[in-house]
Amino acid sequence: DLSELAFQASDLQGGIAKSQLALELQTTSERLSNFPSPASLHRAVEQHESLANWVRESATLQERARGLAERRQDGFEQAIVDLRAQLKAGQNADACAKDELES
């Protein structure tokens, strides 16, 4: 009787262990099913790389635009300086002509 009970207890413990293992396996399987597929991970990486490239290109274009705007501003400032010099030269020429006419 005692050996029969020991055998049943051992069999019961084995069944419990198998049930726990089956439950762990099911839980692990459910967790894995929630993970994205390798293909979707690959697409996500490609999209991330594409976005990173776009951000770099955008920064480069912004820098170029800033450089062009600065050169344009420098050009305007130089044009103003040149026009002022021409105006002053014209005023000096007018003054010289006026002096010659008066003399």
C-alpha cells in the first residue's frame, strides 16, 4: 500500500511538472507570437535608415541655403557700397564740373 502511494505521488509530481512545463511553453509561445516578424523588423530598419538619410540630406540642404543667403546678403551689401562709391564719384564729378563752369 505504501509503495503504491509513493508511486502515485511520484506519478502525480511528474504530471504536475509536465503541466508546469506545458504552461511555461504556452506562455513563451504567446510572448514570441507578439514579437514582430524578421521581415517586419527588416522593413523597420530600412525605414529608420531612410528617415536618417532624409534628415541628413535636409540638414545639408538647409546649410547650403544658409550659405546662399549669406552670399546673397554679402552681394547686396557690396552692391550698396559700390553704388555709394559711384554716387560719391558722380557728386565729385558734378562738383568739379560746376567749379569749372564757374571759373
